[in-house]
Amino acid sequence: MNILIIGSGAREHALCLAASQSERVQLVFVAPGNGGTALMGGNVHNVCLNATALDDLLAFAVENVIDLTIVGSEQPLELGIVDLFRRAGKKIVGPTMDAARLESSKVFAKEFMHRHHIPTAGYHVFRDASAANAYVESTQTVFPQVIKASGLCAGKGVFIALDKEQAVNANNALFEERIFGDAANEVVIEDFLQGQEASIFALTDGIRYKLFLPAQDHKRIGNGDTGKNTGGMGAYAPAPLVTDEIRHKVEEKIIKPTLAGMAADGYPYTGFLYVGLMIDDQGEPFVVEYNARLGDPETQVVLPLMKSDFVAALQASVDGKLAEAPFEMHQKSATTVVIASGGYPDHYESGKAITIAGELFTMEDCLLFHAGTSYVDGRLTTAGGRVFSVTALGKTLKESIDKAYKAVEKVSFDRAYYRTDIGAKALNFQSMVVL
Ligand code: AMP
Ligand code: GLY
């Protein structure tokens, strides 16, 4: 079969690798892909079409006899790519535009969770600065408060306000300065949840589901989870924090009610369901956010740990046969470290020449996923905020972390930046559990 993957990040590079390794796949196309997918060769080909050019993508899928399309990034889902492909009789993995509102509208997601008694932080919705400011200035409001643009903001539309002044500044930035434009026409202000974060992904056909290994992302730019939120600076899996008992609670209290609730409300949810969790000190999970796709950088650890055929599982999900599909994982750990352009998530420069030491390609169980890279005059150059995601597998989490950092040293460009503590929290957690 022939596969089309939509998106251009390290997540899509990892999707291309998994798809190209499937025995049932002949050709893999990625639109638009990146410098790394361009280099893969073999049966993988970049297609010069933007991820939001829906009509062109459909025409490409028809002309090239694509059997299955996998949507990596959120924008095409919000624009209704799944509805469009299905109307044309083309198989595609992802939720419809209505169902993707679990990610594309935080107001929709919060109201949905409230309606279906799915555990999440208490919240209020605002449509102008004066009402939002009156709320944060009320003596009843307990800080911190979390202030979120309702629409898509590439993971950056969230402010954690420690006091009234910070909250008013955030409200004004969203409503008056309109730093995220129409994505902040509605704003959710929610209570601050204490605990540890983890991400769980399900593949679902709307009724049945299968879970990938739980992962933990590192969203802040700086070591020790300091500084601004980013799209994600590194991840590891499986996250020891998510014990069997917690996973069971997540399934019973979150995943099953989410799928049942979406179906009951008339928006059956298909594709990948990403549940961003906060787990409190009693081991109770709360939903921080839903996403309508796989996470980036979590995919770069979750997919290399999958033992059974990824494409076979996807095919089973679109054919309503998910229950029978093998869904086995390797008994290993994986860590990925994101290398970003200096300055990210604020202003950064692109077009820097990249050097990769050849040894990296001989390092066992190491994978170099490209994100913001492109070829300019035959030279690999930086072309985005997050530039690479360097993954390593190991028998233990510690081994995978050490290997990933060794591999990171083999990549260089001017003002390259990465966190040096990816996975450290989990090692501390493991040692606490052992004690
Ligand atoms: P989101 O885009 O909604 O996942 O938020 C980005 C990040 O902000 C999350 O990964 C958390 O670290 C943090 N965050 C969001 N909502 C909350 C909350 N209610 N309580 C504590 N932290 C939060
Ligand atoms: N890792 C966060 C995200 O994909 O949204």
C-alpha cells in the first residue's frame, strides 16, 4: 500500500520511519516533509505541498493511489481534512473537524469535560478583557491561575499567572494586544493543578482503542522546567510515573468517557487521541489538555518503542478491526532531546549551516529526526525553532538518556540550544520509588 503523511516536523519524520518499515508499505510520501525526510531515500519521498493545502493534498492522494493518509499536525485537522478525504472515499487517520475541537477549541474541550464529568481543572470562559480582569481581581480568586487562548497557538498560548498583576497582563496581551489574533477571541482561565505531567496517546476507531506507552514531555525552554512554554524540548517513554494503577484510572475516568461522550454528543472521535495529564500526589489523573494527534516530541520516543507493525494497526483502525490488531511494545526505554535554534521560542535566526558528525549514524539504537531543517544550495541548514529531535533507545531509561546526549554532541550549528536535564525527573522518581 501507499501512504501519505502530512506535516513537516520531527514527529512526521518519525512517522515516515515507522511507515517505511512496515512490510505492507510500498511508497511513503510526506507533504511537505523536511530536510531529514528528503534524505531518507528508499521508498520515502517529499511532496512539495503545504499541510494546509487540503484540496491539493486530496488531488495528490487520488492521483498517486494513496491507500492511507496519516495526519501529523493539528492545522489540517482543524480545517477539516478528514471530512474532505472521507467524502472522497479516501482512508485517513484522524478526527473530523467537529471532533478535532477537543484540541482546536479549549472552550469546547472544557465544556465537554464538564458535561461528561471527566476530571479537569475548574474554569471560567471570557470573551473580553474587562470581564476577565474583573474575575482575576476578585478577592475570591486563588492564584496561580492558568490563562489560555482557546484556539490553536502551537503550544504557546498558555500563561501561568502567579498574581493579579501577571493575570491582568496576560488578559491584556490576549484581548487587547491580540498577540495570538483570533485564537484568543475566547479565553479560558482555569485553576492551577499541582502534580506531575504525563501524556498518553490512544489510537481509536471511535469505540475501541489501543494505548501507546505513556510519555513525558518537557514543555519549558529551560532546565528544571523554567522559562517560557515551547512546543516541547524533549521526552521519554515509558514514564514510570504512570503505573498500571494510574493507567487503569486514566482509561476508566478519562479515555472511555471521552470516547463515549464524543459519540453520544454526535462527534465520534477517530484517530489519535492525545491526553495531556496532571497526576496529583494521590495518584489521581486530571486532563490538562486534549490534542487531536500524536505529540511532538513524544512521537519520537513512542513510535520507536512500538514492536508490532504501526501501519497494520492504523489500517485496522480505519477498517473497524482495531480490536484484532497486534499492538505490542519493546521492553525498552527511549529518550529524545530537542535541539533548537538559540532564541526559540522567541525570535531566532534561521539559515545556519549544520554539521553532523558521521559517527552519529553508526551509533546503535540512535535516531536523528529532523524538524526545522532544509536544503539550501545542497547544504543542510536550519529552518525553524526546533531543528532536531535526537532519540536513543536503551535497556533502561538511564541508558537511553546517556546515549541520546552522546548523540546530541555530534550535531552542531551556530547558537544550537538544548536542555541538559531531559528525563532527570524520572530518574529521581525511580530512585524515590526504589527507596
Ligand atoms: P496546554 O497547552 O493546555 O497543555 O498547557 C501547556 C502547559 O501549561 C501544560 O503542559 C502545563 O505544564 C501547563 N498547564 C496548563 N494548564 C495547567 C493547569 N490547569 N495547571 C497547571 N499547569 C497547567
Ligand atoms: N508535546 C506537546 C504537543 O505535541 O502538543
